[in-house]
Amino acid sequence: MTYAHVELVGRVATTPVRASVGARRVTNLRVAIDRPIQTTRPGHTPPLFLSVCIWDHTLDHQLPSLTKGQTVKVTGRLDTRTSSHTGLTYTHIVTDHIELMPPAIHRQAA
């Protein structure tokens, strides 16, 4: 099996939404990642927003404290899903690991 491994550091952009799918638990959220400023197009470059799925809450002790604006490190794989409501296909990250980071880490990476 092959897949695209992803590792990113960004800010939680939405309040995490928790749900159950059968016997499994899932938390969905969006992470904002600052992009480098392009020298060819000066000015503000908007952040990149990525959807993240946390299945079975491998870090239950950290999930209650995830709030909008916190800096997190996410590792996982890219996955695609087609919405049964709209028929649109979108890409999200299915986590292997999510870790709360000190805010200073995000400022250094930007």
C-alpha cells in the first residue's frame, strides 16, 4: 500500500466537531497554515486551510483541550472523500498523530 505522508504545523482554525460513526469516534477540524510571502506578489498571502480527521481519538487526553487558535503538529496521510450530499470530492488529512505545540513554534516556522 502506498500513500502520501503529511506533516504540518499550523493553528486550529475551527472549533473541533466530534461525532460517532458506528462504534468509531471521529473529530473533524480545520488547520490554518501560513504560506511564505511571495516576492513576485508582495502583500499578504492568505493561509492555506486543511481539513483534518482524528479517528478513534488516539490522544483522548489532549482532545478536550483543542481550541481555535492553538498551534498543533499533525502527521498523517492524505485521503479523498466524495460528499454524498453535493457529489464534490475533497481532500483531507487522516491523522496518525496530533500534538499540541507551544505558540512560539508556529511563529518560528512562519
